[in-house]
Amino acid sequence: MDAPKPAKIRKEEDVKITAFAVLHSENKQNHMSDDYQTEQVVLRRGFDALMTFQLSDELDPDRHSLAIHFNRGTRPSYSRHTHFVSRIGVRPTRSYHWSGSVVLTERTSVEVAVKIPVDAPVGEYKVEGEITTGSKSDTFEGERSVAILFNPWHEDDSVYIKDEEERQEYVLNETGLIWAGAYNNMFTWPWNFGQFEAYSLNVALYLMDLKDLSAEERRSPVVVSRIMAEMVNFNDDDGGILWGQWSGEYSDGVSPTSWSGSAAILEQFWRTKEVVKYAQCWVFGGTLTSMLRCVGIPSRPITNFASAHDTDANRSIDFYYKGNKKLDNLSADSIWNYHVWVEAWMERSDLKGHYGGWQALDATPQELSGHSDTYTLGPAPLAAIKEGQDKKYDSEFVIAEVNADIRYHVQQKDGSFKVAGSNERKVGKYISTKAVGDEYRVDITDSYKYPEGSVEERASLESGLETKSDVEMVLKPADDVMVGNPLKATLFLKSDSNEKRSLDITVIISTVTYVGALGSEIKTLNIKESLDPKSSKEIPFSVAPNDYLPFVADQLLVNIGVFAVEAVTDFNFVLKETFRFKTPDVDVTLGDGSTSKIPPGQVTQCSATFSNPLSVDLTQVVWYIEGSGLLNPQTISGSDISVGASGSISFEISPTEGHSKYRYVIVTCDSRELLAIMGKARVHVTH
């Protein structure tokens, strides 16, 4: 039990309050908030909060009455619902009113339990005890403020989630995995959410205050989650956390690929109150997940592979070409290799119908929301997205992201455009999230759309396009190519015609960002090929490491574009595939490597090692380390790593007390030649 605040000097006229405290340790256990590393007492609405009075004399229930005042903001008032009173022992007139009862009396010490309404506005409150004798009253303000959060453990809260394992994963788990790469070559970003760090809660409360949310807005996870999605990005110039940047120029900040968690981001933002540079979708998604879990809203990051960016809301992604040159001025549509957003669990009483459950939210600044003219998306109910219904908020954009059609238009000799190829099944593939209580990938595509065909049909459409030509063309890059090795691919041709066919083929290999923007051309191949009637051919080609290494982007992505014209029918072909090189992992070792079990408070020396896979030295090496409940975020400048050599660093961890049994330390190694090499180690905290 916390020591009460020292007595104030008062004139003794009647029974006075000599000390008043909101109990810290007891409430942390009862409110599932013992992981929060903050001086505030963290409470969840719908649960009882324990508090103690120390009085100058014994309490006489016939003469004295007790009350607890909760005050939010600088000018709390009843009318604005920023001042609430819990009258001890007074039966509330309605179930959602504030109330309280005496649970223990020992001479001049009184312990009370305050019932926090399940719809209480979330936020930070100062708490004041009051004793009244007749017309006289005495008050005493508690030393600790309280933070009232949403409560996924209470069945009447609108964020209630029934399964305890899901609550552990989507509210309490401090680390996770975010899938990235390409649908045919995925990798994971280990992510440290850090939702229980003191600065995480401070940032969440600060953002709600910055947006001046009313009491009614703070009652609703719909509003709070939408505001969090808006404020995680700064692109509205509204004081938000992260600046989105896709140009490749990050010299005045940190490259998005260098972050391995939200903790370092939120610590910097809280310390400076200035925008943190820079972020891309997985950074926005990871940070939004941190903010939502911090305030008690169950949430998880989601990855959509081959994610459509539909700029004109027609549920079609249109690409225009003149020969093999893309005409960007005719359409701003694009296909991102992957895109990360967040799902949050809540009821949707603001909508008619059954739209509760998982809701899509996106903090990445893509398009202005039609509901608020800000760079935010959601919450958009998955139940509406799957049915193709445009419900609040911004469901239409997500419908296109997961289910738009692709059309390739090629300019003809008369200036008109003809559809050279289309694909109704390539957008929205392998929508992924982390399994509950485990580290494998769970495919949740069927939550967003109905099946588009059989397994065989999906496989046949992954690399080819639906066309009406009697010549079939399929592009297949090699699987699992480690960076530093040759990139290999094969073009498969097949003719069903009874006549000979001649093809003029251009293959352009370029760098590409994960949002689908083409960069430097690495290599161009011009191929003339003929097919005998009812025949097939394979055309293999490769790119040497020395050709691609000077150009590959920060995520080691390459685009292979195939443009072909069949001479007899004048039919145009367009094929596009994105390829990602594999990278080695950072090897993270705890202590001498003999055990992962470490008790709270024990300082353990750890190491991280990475071997250079390239034929050039790695220069300007920087290591980034995160691990909530293990160490503060660290950045370490390392030595260059020669060809064939390994680089390593040492660091210390010391687990804090808390609820989490398993925690992760995440290490990222960056260099000028190779970015975002990552590794992690699981720490078993033995209590």
C-alpha cells in the first residue's frame, strides 16, 4: 500500500482529511496495468478503483459523508463532463453513474472502492478526496494523477474482446512481427511496441489533449482510434508524431528502415514535442498499434501484399503505356508491393447493422479522408469492406486496396488506347498478421473479401495476365536469392496457334520502391523470338551482383517489366513482377548463450553479430537496439565490415518487474551499402 501524502496544516474544527491516496500497486494488479512504467495510476473503466482516506478522527457514518472528485483539464466543470463525483455509500440512480463504497475501516483509516463507469471518458484526471460534515467540507488532492483507459476485460465496454489469449496478444504483448517484402518473397520486421513505457502513455494522453477531444468523444473508441490514426502522422501539420518520406533522402533524420520499434520514436517525440523523421507504412502501423494498445484498444498490424492505391475511387488500377514507357500523367494509380495498416477491435454503435469487430485504421498519409479532409483512414469495418459497402470511415479506399482490378492500356498507332492485359485477382494477396501467442503468419484475406477462385486458378494467375491472345507469356523470377548472388528469372512462352508467331520482347530490370515507384534502370534486354505452331520456349536471363548492387533501393526490391508485341496479330503484352533479395540475419546472443532465462534486475551482457554477404566492404555502419522492459533504445556507431568478415557489438539488458513473461531485444544493422539487417532474441523473465 502506498504511503499517504503528508498532512496539510489545517484549523481543526471537525474531522479533517490528513492524507488521501489512490492506491498504486493494488490498482495496478486489479486493472491489468502493472506493466505501465509510469507514476500515474492506470485504471480501466468499468472496474473498481481502491483509495484511502486518513482522517483526524474516526468516521461516523451518521455525521460524515465521503466523496471522490475526478477532474480533467485546467477548468473542470460538471456541464462539460470534465468533473465527476463519486459519492461513497450513495446508491447511483443509473448503472453508468459514478459510485463508491467503504470496503475497510480501521480507526481513522478508511479504504473505499470507486466504481468507474464503463463509458467513462478516457484521459488523465486529478483525484481529490472530500469529507463533509453538515454544511462544512474538507478536501485533499491525491499525489498521483490517474489515467482512465478503455477496458477490453469488461463485457460492457465497447472494446471488450472475449478471448483472454487475444487480450494478451492484442493489448498486453509488447513485441510483434510485421510482414513485408513481396507476396512471393516475404520477410518480417520485428517490432517493439513499447506501449507501457512512461512516454508512450504520456504521448497518448497528450495527443487527445492536443486535439481537444470532448468528453463524449473520449467515451468512444471509434473517435479516439480515428484521432490516433490522424495524429500518428504529421502530414496535416497538426503536431503529430511522424513525418512520412518516400524520396530516399533521410539525411536530416532516420531512415524508416532503421526503426525497430515505437519506443525510440515516442521517447524522442515526448522529449522534443517535434515531428520525428522519417516513417513509411510499417513505421506508421507499428506506432499506431502502440498508441491503441496503450489506451486499451485491442489492435494488430496488418500487411496487404499487392496493395492497390486507387486515386480516383473507381475500384480500378489503370496503367497507361506508349510502347514500353509508362505514361504517368494519365493516372496516379499504383500497386504497392505491400502496405501495412492496423486493425482495432470495437463495437460500432454509430452504424446501423452488425459492423462491430475488427476495424481497419491507417495512419500512413495517402489520400485525404472525405470525412475530415485529413490524412487518416478508418475505423472502417471489415464486415462492410468484405461486402463492398462504403461505410464510415473511408471503407471505399480499403475496398480498392484489397480488391481492385488492374488494367494495362497500350497506346495504338492512331493515338487511342487498348487494354493489353487485365487482372482481377492480383490485388490484395496474402493479407497477413501475427498469430495469437506465436510467431507464425496468419492469412486473414477471407476477412476482407470472398474467395476469388480455386488454388489452381490463383497459382496460374500469380505471374501471368488474363489476355485473349493465343500466345501465353509467364514471367517467373527465381526463389530465395541471397543478396550478393546473381538474380535469375525465366520467361515462359507458349503458343496455341496453328500458325507461326513472332515476338518482339523488351525486358527492363529496374529498382523499385515498395510503393511501386520505379527507380534506376539496371539492365535492358531486347529479344526477338519466334514460336512454331503449338510450341513452347523458355528464355532464361540473369543480372550480375555488380550490375544491381549500386542501384538497389533500401528494401532490396527489383522490378522486372516485360513488354512484347506479336507481329502477326499486333497484340501487346505487359508483364510486371517484383522481386526481393533475401538477407542474412543479425545473430543476437544473450549472455554466454546458454540460457534465455533472466530474473528482473539482473544485468546481462549481450552481443549482436552480422556477417557481410557482399563483395564490397560495408561502411558507415550503425546499430540500433530496442527492447521494452529490457533497456532504453540505443544507437551505436560501428566499425566498417570488410568483405567476408563479421561485425559485432556488445550491450547490456536488465529486465524490469512487470506482467510480461517473454520480452524481445531487437537489433538492426545499417550501412551505406546494405540497410535493415535485423535480428532478435527472446528473453524469458523469471519472476
